[in-house]
Amino acid sequence: MPLLINYLLVFTLLTIGRCNPVPNEIFRNSVKPMAVSYKVIGIKDGDTFVLLMGGKEQVVRLAHIDCPEKKQPFGNNAKQFASGVCFGKKVMLLHHNKYDRNKRLIAEVLLEDGQNINKELVRNGLAWYFKKYSDSREYAALEAEARLRKKGLWADKAPIAPWNWRHRKKTGIKNV
């Protein structure tokens, strides 16, 4: 059975690679990082940062991804990774001025060298691609590759998606 799953993942990656995605130039022209950069002053968890923007704190929720919760396996790993990569550094944002119900700005976070933190979390097996809120083929492919290589949380036999973990917590079902 694991061999079949590996074949399916490889097939998915190859299929995604053959699709005709939107040309990069079109995507680059539709959403650009702001020329201004902001200092990361806090990491709440792997997918929630606090930036200093215009002299005020702004909580940013990373777009396209969902990291494990703090008490969930790999939750602290995701937070430590994010903190190690960008705490105290200047970052740029890719966003559409959209906020979630908690008034967090939804964005991709880029280091000044262009490294995309959202993608790096998925690539390193420290976040799920959040299909419910994204239709990105690139994030889907990054997750499939991390699963195939058993990176990070994908080394576990049965990782629990954060949205299922939160649901279990809310309903009183014990997480293992």
C-alpha cells in the first residue's frame, strides 16, 4: 500500500508539472511585494507573525498554509523554524488587503532576499497546504513533495491536520 501511495504522489507531481499554469509574469504583475519592508517583532506560532507596520503592531496570518497548533506534534518546530528564519528581520508582504475574522492580515511573507517563508514551511514539512482557503498548485506540489520525502510532520505515520486538531479540541475529543 505505501508503494501505491508513493506512485500516486509522484504521478500527481508530474501531472502538476505538465499542466499549463498561469504564466509567472501574469502572477507577478497581479500581486507584488510592497517596496516597503516591516520588522518582525513576534512569532505567535508557525503561521502567525507580528510585524511593526507604521509604528503599530499588525498580526499577519500566513496565506495558503496551516501549521500545526502549538500543543500538536511539530507545532513548536514550525514556530522555531519561522522564528529562526525571520524574527527581528525586515520582511516584505504579498497580500490583497484581506483580513480574517481576527483582524489578521492574510499574506505571504518574503525575506529581503526573496525567500518565501510560507512556501519554506510547506517545503520543510512544517505546514499543510490549506486547500480550504487556497487553490495554489504550487503549494499543493510543495506539500506532495514534502509528503513523498517524509519531511517534518510527514515522517509521522498518521499526522493530524491542524483543522482536525482544533475541531477535536473544540468538541472535547482527545488528541493523541
